[in-house]
Amino acid sequence: MVVKVLIPTPLQKHTNNQATLECSAGDVAELIETLDKEFPGIKERLCDENGVPRRFLNFYVNSEDIRFLSDTATALNDGDEVSIVPAVAGG
């Protein structure tokens, strides 16, 4: 499955300044592994030491938050769009 991945600006330094990537993966967990193979070290920016997405990052598949789907086991289909969005805080 080829999916489009939208990379937030703070992480683009880890993807050779690319804002959009195309990757093949069957689910979000596999996508993270694929990204790490292509861009070594990005997984530790995306996930904690247990392999769980970091609290301050939100992953969306076609605008749906994976926390309300199947988390990193959320299946990906050809043409899906995965957005990685840093949490925003402030007052």
C-alpha cells in the first residue's frame, strides 16, 4: 500500500527537508518502521522507548485520529494520507 505521509516542519530536518513522503506500509506501526529505515533515527522522535507514539504527537489517517481507531495497528490502504501533527498548547 502506498500512502502519503505529511511531515510537520519540526521533523523535516530528519526527512531531508521533505514535507511530504510516499511510503509502503500495511499499518501505522509498519509505516513508522519504514520511515525509520529510510530516515534512521526518526522513530525515536516519533515514539517513546516502548514504541508508543509520543504524547505530544498526533497521528491521523485520512483526518481520523488513530487513538480512536486501532492506534498503531490502524490499517492503511493504498492512497491513504497519514498526517503527523505536533500537539499545540498555549493560552
